[in-house]
Amino acid sequence: MRTENGQVVRLEDYKPSPYLIPETRLDFQLDPHETLVTATLKLERSEGASVDAPLELDGEELRLETLKIDGCDVPASGYEQHPDGLTITCLPASRTFELVIRTRIAPALNKALMGLYVSNGVFCTQCEAEGFRRITYFLDRPDVLSVYTVRIEADRKIAPLLLSNGNPVSKGELENGRHFAVWQDPFPKPSYLFALVAGDLGVLRDSFETASGRTVELGIYVEHGKEARATYAMDALKRSMRWDEKRFGREYDLDVFNIVAVSDFNAGAMENKGLNVFNDKYVLADADTATDVDFANIEAIIAHEYFHNWTGNRITCRDWFQLCLKEGLTVFRDHEFSADERSRAVKRIAEVRALRSHQFPEDQGPLAHPVRPRRYREINNFYTATVYEKGSEVVRMLQTILGDALFRAGMDLYFERHDGQAVTIEDFLKAFEDVSECDLGQFSLWYHQAGTPSVTVSSRYDARAATFTVELEQSVPPTPSENRKRLMHIPLSFGLVGPDGSDLPYRSAEGASVENGVIHLRKRHHTVTFTGVEARPVLSINRGFSAPIALSTQSRVEDRLFLARHDSDPFSRWQALTSLFNDALIAASKAVRGGKKPVFTEDLLTLAVNLATDASLEEAFRALVLTVPAEADIAREIGRDIDPDAIHAARMALLRSIAESGRDVFRSLYDNMRTQAPFSPDAASAGRRALRSTLLEFIAVGERSPRLAKQQFDEADNMTERAGALTVLAQHFYDTQEGRSALIAFEERYRDNPLVLDKWFQLQAMVPAHETVLNVRKLMRHGHFSMANPNRVRALIGTFSMANQTGFHAADGEGYRLVAETVTELDRQNPQVAARLATAFRSWRSLEKGRRELARSTLAELSSRKSLSRDLADIVERTLA
């Protein structure tokens, strides 16, 4: 299963390991520059494995000092070291034996942040996907499960805190100011779930009583002085634990659960068994430093990593091709948690917006791959929106198809049948087939085929016969390496909306499978005829986004306006308005390119204003319906020959038109959304602030004045309103005195808070101006910018390349050159982050000719460099292919 030298690994080549490691004992003598790691492994030859089979261990950047089998040194002729591991050929004939490996590593020099490294003086590990091989030689693959006992020794002054997976066993003092701690995890786990943290940190403590009455000690470890900012994370953790007991019957299984927040981390967080390691961005929050979005993200990611305890840890992946089995399933679980904790409708819309912004472009470009990939060259490049977000959508469809009761029964059987195992997608689906007696063979194509299916829908009503006929057609576009596609099972939730806005009843549905408000589309063409329909309905289809598809409805504008006003499904109301916005913006961008002034219909503008001011709707939903599609969303809808400058001009024209239409009501509504109550991150309060921030942009754009935004910035008593005002100033009034002074004041206030300063970098990277490229280069020389910190790089360069369409796609190609230069420099120390940044080029083929050629030549130049890591080379080559 190795990926050394960038060789392609294929699903069909999977073979079980000839050796297993039932028990692992690790001893760490911690030192920043020279840590000694002693691994004592109980090896067991697999059933049927040849006695002559060599032991192939993975290992990178390790200095081997000792190698013993059953207490005897292995002779030099009995093993071979190579850059990617260790091959041992001198093995005993007995089925079990003990292997002792002693290695030295240098955590302080580990800038890739994989394996054991040092972050702000704290020893920390990140082992997923293949980081454990940077700690010791091992069978670093997810199907090798072992029970770990870990002894950690360190200088008490440097590291008074010594943590690892599982439960604490013992601790004690040693000579010369050193001390030790021993941890044991009784549950077998793969090496990617190993964790160690040692350093000097503060802690917020609490406890949780499980459904069976056990007490679990909880701890969140952060930098000293920041403990109070972990309060919301602790509350989210306890709510997550209770929710998983009630919703899925899953109780926590250890005596302790610890979270550690560090500032240098390549991802959001890691679910190591009993010891979650987090990017501090997703732990620390209070009213002054975190927005409502930050609070919601903390809640979701705390839940996500906790839910992995069962979907990922207790049951793990047989191989990395099954990554969606833990990630997609757990994303579904955290989405359901957030929906129950907040607003289900608002949460669902947010999920779909994210899916369309990140996963749909992935499906439509050169990096497209199935939810379960069939091959990879670098597994780190497959931690993608397809695996996570589309993987979650597949699980959601399964629930829609089976219904809540059978879905829960299938999950229960899955947990019962596979606890303590490393399994596959087939194992997962089999549990649902067994409880439901359904054949999920066609449905499983969602895991095996890349691409976003397209569904075209038309309808007609026969008043005399009281019938309503719906015609559907599905297709799946070709993707790299997949030209011919098989037909999918697509569940489409629907309603027939009558003249009064309520769903019309019907006597029967003929011609297709229709069950419990869901049309099951399994063929290329489907015709469904509903009988007993006494009035002409408007079809509301794919309610709640029941399937992740590109939907084309041959419906009248009047019908979409009607659905936006009256549909009982909140998602469909939002979708109807969004589709109208998209059509208007596509037409407006064409007008701009043709030298004409964009014009928008009064019906559309009035509808947007009316929905925003409808007090019967929750404020968070009103903020969403009033949010004009982002420039990247419009580009995706246009599809090809994209001119980002024309799209920006079209979007600004629509913003101004809505602002003018709502001039008489937006200001009073804005004032009414203000509250004197103390800040609270609850959903209702966050919704009011979201609507207020949305209205602020329209008021400022309509008045063409920064005055109100600057006033809100100066008077704000929380980060949500302060950052919201600064966003308006940066986006629309960057060159004004008010805009400049607000940015200076924000930097001065938060210069010693790295997470908040990330917002300052981020806002400037989003400015839609030609000089933004030069300003980003200037900010890279700022004293607080560091290429060694992934959060800071993502805030500045990631935001510029992913969220600033006019800046990154500047017509002179300077945006492309900036990102290519940054990626090249970053690749030398952190290939994972470099590769992620390079995905910004994935849609280059859809650009207009001039930009397309500039992007292609930049990628070609990048590809020609011989020193690229395999992470970055993999992305660049696939993007160019």
C-alpha cells in the first residue's frame, strides 16, 4: 500500500498484510531536537502468510539505532533500509515474535507538521494519513489494528503535561527534573489514530455522565490565559456526547476525553482516540474575538471529531480508498447534530451552498474522482469535498430511500456487526440491505462514479382529466478516466403546490416508483402521471436537496416566483429565488460584455425585498434569501468562456438594484435588528445579526457611502458586527478614509491575537481591486505573516486564490504568478498545504481565452520544475491533464 515515489496505488491491488501487530508499546524520551523512540511490537504472521514473506515496514526521515527480534540483534544482512521504510528478511519461523525498534527523530525541524513536531513549544502529533511512519518504523496502514501502551518522558519544566490516547495508567517523577506518564488505549486502533501531546498548557475541565451512569472526565487544553475562550467548545462537546447517545445509541467508552488546541495544524482537527488534536481556530471563541460563523464552526467540528469515536475509530477503514466511510458518514452525523441544535432549514441551505461552491467544481474539473476513489498517487490529496461533503450527501440519500426507522436499524446493525474492525463500503451497505431487504446495487454507484448527475424535468397539466404529468431525464457527464456512465438511483423529494400554497393531494402516481413523497428515478427517462389533481399545481422537486444533482426545470419564471413566495419547503423557496438570481446575473454578465447596462425585473427585486422583510420567516433564513450568489457561483452556472470582471460588474449591478428597491424599508429593518441584550451565540441571536449584516451591505451600496458601516464598526460590541462592518468597508470602500482607518484600527486592536489577525489578512485578500495582487505581496512581508503557519497562509493566499475571482483571475496573469510562486516556496516545507492551494487552478479551462492561456502556461511552468513534492506534482499534473 505504499505511495513512495508517487507510484499509483489501485483499489483492485489491495492485499491483506502478511503480518499483524496485536500489541504496541511505545516509549518516548522527548527532546525538541533529538527524541528517542523505542517501539516494542508484538508481531503475528497472518493466517496463510508464507514463512518466507519479508516484513515491510513504513518509515520516513528516521535514524535507526536498534533493531532486535526476540531480544537478539538483527544482523546487518537481515534487513535493508530505504528512504520509505525498512525491509526485514531475517525472521523467526514462529508465528509470533517480538520486534524492538529504536529510532531518533527531530520534532523541532519537522515543518511538514506530519508525525511528531513542535508547535509553539508544544510537542504534538498528526498521523493521518501516513504520518506515523515519521515516528517509528511500522505497518502504517489502516487495516493493522493494535492495542497501544505509551510511556512518555520529558523535562518537567518544558513539558509538565504528558498526554496520549486512552486512559491514564501511571505517572511519576524521575531524576534531573524529568517525569513520565503512561497511557493505555484498550481499543485496537490503526496507527493513524495515535496521538501524543506534551508541553505547558492551561486546561478547562468538566465531566459528563453517560447514559449508563459512568463519569467521563473532560479536558480542553489551550495556551495559558485562553482557558475561558474554550467554554463554548466544552459546551458543544457535552451536547455532542448527549446527542449521539439519543440519536444513534452511541455511548463514549473511555474514562477520559481530552482535546488539545495548537496553533500550527494542517487541517481543522484530528479524531485520535480519546485525545483529539485541534487547530485552535476551532476551539477558541468569545464575543470579542469570534464571529457567529466561528461559533457554529466550533460546534460542528467539535461534534464531528467526537462522532468519529464510533464512525472512524471503533469502526475504521480497511484501506484509504474507504476514506468516505469514516469522513462522509461522520459529516452526515455532524450535519444532523447542527440541524437539531440550530435551524434545520438554514443549516441545509448552508450545506448545499458549500457543496455547490466546493464539490460541484471538483466534480466538473480535472480533479474529479468518485466518492470512493479507485486509485491515488498521494492519499493526502483525496481529503476532498467529494469524499467529505458528497460522501455525506450519499448517506443522506440512503436515509431518504429507506426512511428514518430502517436507516437507524441499519446503523445499529453496522455498529453491532463491525465494532473493532476495519471495513469497506460494501460492508456498510450490506447492513442496510439486510435490515431493509432492498437491493442497493444501483444506489452504490454513488460511491463508484465521479461526476454530478444532471436531471431535466418538465411537466404538464390536463385540467379535463385532472392529471399532472412529470417527465424526468437523467444523465451523468463524462469525467477524467470515466467516459461511459451507468444510470443512478436518484431519490427526488417533491410536492405539488396548489394555488393557495399548500401541497395538493393526488389519488395515485403511475409510471414510476413514488413512495412517501419521493420519486425514485432509476432509468434514463421516467414519466410519472399523478391522477386526481383538481387544480394546476406547481412542481416543487428535489426538496431539501434530496439528491446532489444539477437540476434543470423547464418551468416558467412565474412558477419560480410563486414557489419562492409560497413553497412549504424552505430549501425550495430559497432555491427558487436563487435560480432567478442566477438567470438574472448570467444575463447581466452577458450585457456587460456586450457593453450594455444590466437590467433586472421589478418582480425579482420586489420578491427579494418582500422575503427579507417577511417577519413570519426566521431572520437567518431571510438573510440567506437576500444573499446574492457569489461570483464563483455565477461562474459555475455560466460554465465556460468566463469573464470574472463581467461577473463582478453584474453582481454589483444587482446589489445596487436590490438596494434601491429596498431603500424605504431596509434601514428601519436594520435598526430593528439591533438588540441591547448581552451577546449570545444562540441560533436566534445569530440570525438577527446575520440579517443585520446583510442589510448593512445593501444600505451602504445603495447610499454609496461608508458612513453607516464605519459607525457600526466603531460601536460594535462583538466580533460578528465588527467584522461584518469591516467586510463592507473592505469590499466596497477600501480606498476611502473610513475603510483605511477601520483596517488600521482592527490591526492595532488585535495584533497580538493570531486568530483574529487572520481575519484582517483575509478581508484584504478579498478586495475586488486590481491592486489587490500587489497588496497581497506586501502583506506577505508583514511582520505577522508566516509561511510556517497554515492558518495564516490559508487566510491570505488561500482566500485570495479561492474567494477573490477578480484578483486571482486578473487579466494580466499576476494573480496566477503570485499563487504559483507561493505554492513553490511553501512546497519545500509543507507539501500538503501547497497542494491544497494549487487546487485553485482546477477550473482554468472554463475561463475566457486570454485568462485560460495565462493559467495554462503558469501551470505548465509549475509542472516543469523538478523539485516538486509528490503532493504538489500530483495536483498540478492532474489539473493539466
